[in-house]
Amino acid sequence: MNQKTTVASHADQPAPASSETFLMRMRMPRFLRNNIAISVAGILLAIIAVAALIAPLLGLPDPNLQNLAGRAQPPLGTGGIFGTDELGRDILSRLVYGARISLTVAISAVAIGGGLGTVLGLLAGHYRGKVDDVISWLINVQLAFPFILLMIAVVAVLGPGLTNLIVVLGVGSWAIYARLIRSEVLSVSQRDYIQSAKTVGVGELRLIFRHILPNVFSPLIVIVSFEISSMIIAESTLSFLGLGVGPDIPSWGSMISAGRQYMQSAWWLTALPGLAIVVTVLCVNLIGDWLRDTLDPRHRTRK
């Protein structure tokens, strides 16, 4: 009798929540936080990109216009929202025009490096053999040199300038894309539909660009997003060292370099362009994380 009562009492109790439901409840706050962070990052990145694109239409002062009588004015004072620098130039205007340089260099360098690396990675992964050996050797040689030191050496030889900076950063970053695409092509080439296409006699170029490339496009988009932030940092570093764009072109890195000797008396000269770099890179990285979670099926499976 007692045993039946015990069984009945246990049957009347609600069933415990499944482990899946519990994990979903535990993940929900993180999911909401991630969505909020990605939304904020997307809005901030859009504002920065649009402001940089339409900078001449915003009615900002000339970023190179000097006013020695109003130099080093603090933010929210007589010098404007973000104040003025050591030569009396408007910092807000220089930040906006500096964003044009950073985004132009980053996107152009990624286009050059991504295009070159993708083609070489496709060739190495598809043809293999001696072609793969040569390209893989070039990849290893390229990756053996520290990226920023190699860029400093090359730019020092070629000289500073916007065109040289874009070409050097683009050509210097192809190995990362080539290595990724090569490994993806080696994996994709073993799938049944690729083998079937080879069996029916599909041409080499059609096989590569019609059947293989679309299937390695998702990881390529992800690495492109992260490389944009890397190129922004690389451009700022070279500009900080005086090896970036010319002195007459506003750049976040050169603004930090010029303001470092005034850090105690005029902190905003370095803090504001530094904050611009941090915010932009952080937003791009958050978008890259979101793209990875969205486009990479292996990551979704693990989650």
C-alpha cells in the first residue's frame, strides 16, 4: 500500500524539464545580448561608412584648415563637438575624412588580396600536384615573415602614398585567403556532385567557378570581414609610423602620432582617433562573428 502511494505521488509531480529546454533557457539571455550587440555594431558601422562616403556633403570644415589662434581647444567647447588639434584643425572633420582613408584602404586591400588569394587557392586545391606544391611553398614563405614588419620594409622602399599602401597591403595578405580556399577546395572536391561533374566531362573552368567556388564562398566572406579590421589596424599602424598616406591627407594613425606629445595637456588629440579605430574594428569583428555563426554550418551544428 505504501509503495503504491509513493508511486502515485511521484506520478502526480510534474515531469522535470528536459536538458534541451534547460539549455535553451540558459542560452536565451546570451542570444539576446548577441543580437543587441550585433544590431548596435551594424548601426554604428553603417553610420561610420555613410559619413565617410558623403563627407563632402556634411558641411564640415576643411580637415586641413589651420587656425593657430584656436588650437588645442577641448571637446564641447569653442572648438566644436570634438575640439581642435595642435594646429587648430577641426577634429570631427579629420575623423570623418580619416574614416574615408581607412575604409578605402581596407576594402581595396581586401579586394586585391582576396581576389589573388582566392584564384591561387582554387588552382592549388583543384590541380594539386606540382601546382599545389609551388603555391603552398609560396604561402609558407609569405606567412613566415611577420606581416607588419614586411609591410613596413616594403612601404619604406616604395615610399608612402595611398596607392602604394593599398597595393602593398593587398599583395601582402593574399596568403591567408589562399590557404583557406585551398583547404576548402580539397574538402569540396571529394563530394559526390563534384565527382559526378567530372564524370560527365564538365570543363575545368566551369567546374572551378561554377561548382567549386560557390561552395567555398561562405568561409571566404567570413575571413574577408575579419581581414577588413586587420587592414584598418595595419593602415593606422603604418600611418602612425609616417609610412602611410601623405601628410596632407587626414588619417587616424597620423592623428595619433601627431597628438602623442600632447597627451597630458590635450588628451583628446590621441583618445578620439584611437577610439574611432577601436569602435570601427570592434563593429567589423562583431559582424564577422555573426557572419561566421550564420554561414558556417559546422559552427551551427556545434551550437
